[in-house]
Amino acid sequence: MTIDLKHSDLVAEPKNKNVASGSDELKLDGGFKAPTDVSNDGFVVPENNFYGNAFRNYDAETERRKTVEEFYRLSHINQTYDFVKRMREEYGKLDKVEMSIWECCELLNDVVDDSDPDLDEPQIEHLLQTAEAIRKDYPNEDWLHLTALIHDLGKVLLLPQFGELPQWAVVGDTFPLGCAFDESIVHPKYFKENPDYNNPAYSTKNGVYSEGCGLDKVMISWGHDDYMYLVAKANKTTLPSAALFIIRFHSFYALHKAGAYKHLMNEEDVENLKWLHIFNKYDLYSKSKVRVDVEKVKPYYQSLVEK
């Protein structure tokens, strides 16, 4: 599998025919299902991040606090419905670069996420930490291992060959445009300076959408999540729909942590959200200064890419 940035296919993924409505057992295309529990020696959620504070504590007095808050100020002012529409049209062309998945992973050695209050390591470390933690606890769900590896690859948008977009247009928590901004979004006060804030069409609970329309129809703030989703779709990935849901919405904390915007979800979203909750534990809490032996794990992940 390569990242072939030449052809666009923005058609939403088909409905998952294998999800049993009302069942606690999660089933995906190809018969994937989530284990009901994790062994006692599985991943344990740490109490504190590298700085000694609770994870995602945006008020903690750390050396990154001012950088992170300024990031969100710019994001909340500049991420508008029209801006995201333009970005999707431009980057949906996928005409920047062609490279392998692993080459793309290695590019992330040059990327640091200004929105992250927990860690300032190069992003490839985070990808491998997340993937290896999931691999240990869910050894049979290889699709989830690969999803963890590639979920943040869209952060290459920060690099010159991909347009060198500003941090606020690439990383950070994502949120819907075209409807009212929810107070659960980090630093919501800055939305008052967003041009959409006082637009009557965008200021109601549903905005331009209808209840239960499905998140695939919702415009989400532009960044690495949506970009990697477009790349995966265009390359006709065989990853299941839950994987694409994780890639596109893993930064949508207002939804999967605060429960906001659930009125826009459809039945497939509800099922896929269960997988995102599993993934999020590892995406967030596996961040550490512990290094992964890249050369040791590389053959395994390359085999998943080929599969």
C-alpha cells in the first residue's frame, strides 16, 4: 500500500452490514470483534503525564501551556465552514507527493505537535507507542494495530512538501462546523472571534444538518485526521469502517469524551464509536518517554501495510 496522492474518492464508506443492532458484541466487516476484556498484565492507564499532571490538563502550569492555548486561539478563530470546504477540495486532489506508508512514518521524525499538553516528542514515537500498546492487549486485531500506526500520518501537512500548513490547520482537537460550537470544546471562549459564531445558519444545535444524519455528512475542522481519512479512502484501503471512523474522529474529543454532538450520529456511528473508545485509551495514555525499537517492530508493521 502506498500513499498515492493522485486520485480522489470522497464517497462515504458503505453501511456496515455485519453490525448486530442492540448487541454488546462488536462485529466488523470480515468478522472482526472486540475482546470483552484485557488480561491482567495488559496496558494500565498511568495517573500522570510526563509533566506530572493529569492528561489533557490545559490549565496546568507547564512550559507548554502558553503555546497550547495560543494554538487553540488561532484554531478557533480560523477554522470556519468555508475554510474547511476549501481545504477538502484542495487536498482531496491528493496531488502533492507519492510515497510508502513507512516513508511517511519516517517523515514524522521532523514533526512536533504544538497542541499536545502531554508530550513534545517527535510524532513517530507516539505512533509506535500507541500501536505497540494495542498490539499487546489485542494481539488478534491486526487491523487495529495498523490503524494505530497510521492514524496521525496526516500531520505531514506541517511539512513543506505537503504545503507547510500552520499548526492550527493540522493538529489539535477537532469539532464540527456548520452548527453551534459546544462548550465542551477546549478553550471555547475563542470561538466568539470566529466569523461563523454569529452566522444564524450555523448557530443552532443542528445548524445545516439534520438530527441523525450521520457524521460522514458533517464538516469537521480541517486537519491531519480528515486528510488521512481522504488518503485512505482514495487508496481504496481494505481496513474496516471502524478504522476509518477512528482515523477521522480520534481528535473529536467533544464527542467521544464529553458526549456532545451525538444527536448527529447514525446507527453505524454508534457502533464505530465503541471502537474509538477502545482506541482512545491507547492513543492518549500510551504517551511516554519510553522509546520503541523501531527496527525491531518495522517488519511486522510493513507486513500489515502490504496486507
